[in-house]
Amino acid sequence: MPRGRPTIATADGRLSLAIGGLMQFDMGGYFQNPNPHTQFPELNDGVNLRRGRIYFVGKFDDFRVNVTPDFGGSPTVRRRFEPNINYTGIKPVTATVGYFHPFVSLEDATFPGDLLFLERPRIINIERSVAAGMQRASLGADAATEDFNASAYLTGPLFGAQNPTPLNGEQVGFIGRLATRPYYDADWNLHAGFSGQTVFHPNINASGTPGVSQTTLTLDDEPELRIDFNKLVDTGPLSARGASVYGGELGASWRNFLVQGEYYQIGVTQSKLPGVPTPKLGFNGGYFEGSWVLTGEPHRYSVDRASWGRPSSLSDLGGG
């Protein structure tokens, strides 16, 4: 049961199969302005399976295959999954191809079960949707050591991008991240990083107007409590022939204290008919958050992800 996952392996360890899972279930309601003329006068009260993932990880020597069905999310979008193949034969590099979640920021790299709050900050959900995020067709590699984590990926469309409207050309982009741990010891972890994204070939929708709305980009996000799926932040479809994202991340932990924050700038180059001005649209945002573990355990730092994980309280629960 390494890392709590049921695992079957051959005696020599060359071949193995592990199974894991993650379930997050939301239940609640909203207190709202009773004015019926607001944009969303009545958000939904109810329940939703936010995440219902089963992780299948098969390994043979330096090759690893991941298949992750996800039965959670929006009630109208189910059975999402991320199949991909990894090669780890060139240390400390891991090369990946398939539908994958390429990490592009500190909070984006944090495992969902380790987040400090119900959901990632809104700016992170929005910025990673440009060329990264879950279920993204990706080809690239990352290198992870005790001192740094570097990654670069060529990315394509999201899984299911051809539904319900077939595309005449799928998105192509590039993302990169460099995160460093300039100082660490038994009590301290200092973290700094920078990341960038660019979309140089957006999805092409044949039903749009050529030169105006065949290539669009939407920046949006839903309420953090995922029982209502109205877009509280939504630009609508922006006519775009390209987009870019860049920003930085800082964090520090000392024993049972943790603080971290990030800031990102999003630029959208509009697509217009010849002779029509095409001003570049700009959006930006950031967050700052912190944690104090009352029982004294530190937040663990993950070298593979270059992010912090949840504290372990097994010693206080009698688990050794």
C-alpha cells in the first residue's frame, strides 16, 4: 500500500499496477440579494459530485501509463478522463504525451486534495484555461530536483473540444514553468517561480464569421461552491487570433506556517476584418493565502509538483 494506494507488483518490481481515488462532494446553498433584477437572482441550492476520480497507474520499467476517469464536475459533463503515457528513463526528466494536466502555476500544481480552500483561486482557474488545465492534449517534459522544477509542453485542445460543434482546426499553444526552491532546511521552504503561456493557433469554428468570430477565446469561472454553474465571471466569446499569459509565484513555509501568492497577466490579440482596429485586451489578477496548522504539523513540500501538500497528522492519530 505505498502512499495509501493498493498496488500489485512483480517480485522484481519491473511491472506494477496501482489504483487510487479522489471524491469531493458539494452540498449547500446561497444567501443572495433578493432583487430580482440582478443578473443571477437565484443561484441553485443543492448537491454535486465535484470530483469523482479513479486513478489507474501501470508501470513497466521506465514507462508509466495513467488512465483517470472522472465521474464528477458539471451535471451536464460527465465521464471525463485523462489517458497518457510517460517515460522516466532520463533522470530527472519525465516525458509525457496524451491528455494530461500540465502544471503551469503554483496553485495549479497543487493536488486537489491538498488545496487550502474548496477550489483554486479564480485567477488560477481562468489563466490555466488559456493553454493548460485538465484534460489538455499535451506533449512535453518536466524535470524535477530538490532545487528546481522546470517544464515545457506543446498543448492542443481540451478533451471533447469537437463536441457539440466540429472544428476546422484545433488549438495549438505552448506553456512553460520554472520554479525554484532557493533555500530549504528542516523547518524552512522558500519558493519562487515564473510561468508563461501562448496560444498561436486558436480553435477554428467553421460556423463563425471569417476574420471575425471563427477563432474565439472565453475567460470565465463558476462559483467556488460547485452546485451552481452560472458563470459569475465571464467575458463571453472574445474574437481572438492569439493569447498570452505570464506571471509569477512566491511562497514560504516555516514549520506549521505557510503563505503563498501569485499574480498573472492575460493578453488577448483580437481578430478583426482588414482595416478594422484590433486593440489588445488585457486582464489581470492575483491571490494571497496562508495557513497555520493548529496541531503543529508542517505542510509537506512536493518536489515533483513544486508545490505544497496537506500536512500529515498520522502521528497524532496513532498511525505512526
